[in-house]
Amino acid sequence: MPQDVSEPAFVSALTTEHLASQTARSAVITEQVGRAMLYMGAVSSALITFGFVGRAGDLTPFIATVLPALFVLGEFTFVAMVRNAMESIWLLHHVRRIRQHYRRFGPDALAFFHPRDDDRHLEATMATFGLRAAPLQGLFTGASTIAAVNMILAGVGIGLAGAELGAPVGLAVAIGIPVAIVLFWLHIAYQQRRFAHLDTSSSEG
């Protein structure tokens, strides 16, 4: 710290940065929730529409317009939620670095701010984002949930399209299910690859 900067001024600036980072992370999480709600609301509306269209017997307009639009919206939502998760993780590491400085305030501070190698808040958050050793942890992120719903829609759309084209129902289902599973795992692989390349070194100091 430069000699012309007093300790109280530095602590004040550090506290302001802490608050700004926490606020930014809250905004990122709010955006994630909003995107997920928008997508799931669109899916719910489409299912209600499907109930009415199914009674008419002609599913071609629904398959040709609504399902592709939902799929595209789902892809945009998935990519955005992965990006938001990465930003949230970076901000969390930035806040963690600030909290480590708070440990220097004296013995009493040690009871409130965990050391870097025993940060339980960070551990819980990393597990939520699927960044821990458990192989299936990546299945429980917000982005993977959106991917699962979207791939189910993709599989159903492919199955309905095949049935409308005259394929037997069994064959249409046999094609739709593997396609949905393969696409889902491709999305999980993309998510984990993005997380693996997340650079938090600048925030760790």
C-alpha cells in the first residue's frame, strides 16, 4: 500500500469494493432467475397451447413454429446462464480475497472470516455450480436444468415430427429419446469445459 494512503482510507475503499462486488453478484443471480423464469413460463404456455392443438388433430403448425422457437430460446437461456454462473464465481473469488484481508484486523476477526483453505461458503457455492470432484455434480446447476428441459423438448419435437411424417410411434420414440440424451450430455460437457477454463487467478491475487 502506498505511504500516502492511510489505513482507514484503504479499509474504506476495500469495504466499498466488497459491497459493490456483492451487489454485482446479486444482480447476476437475479438475472439468472429471471431468464429461467422467462424460459419456463414460455414452456408452460406452449404445453397449454399443445393441449388445445392436440384436440384439433393437426400438430404440424405447432411442431413447425412453437417447438423450434422454444428450442432456440432455451439455447440462448442455457448459454447466458453458464456465462452468468462464471461471472458469479469470479465475483465470489474477488469477495473472498477481500475477506482474507479482514482477517488481519485482529484475533476477533479470525472467528468470523475463514482462512482461504477452509472457506465453507466458497465450498458450498462451488458445489452448487458443479465445480467439485463429484462426477454428477454438474447435473444440478441452473444451466443444466434448462438444458434438460430443452433437450426433452427437442426429443419430443423430433418424435412428433417423425410421427407426423408417417413413422411408427415406436420408431419415433426410439429416435427422439437417444437424440435428447446425446444433446443433453453435449450441453453438460460444454458447461464443464467453460467452468474448467474459468480464470480466477486475477481475483485470487
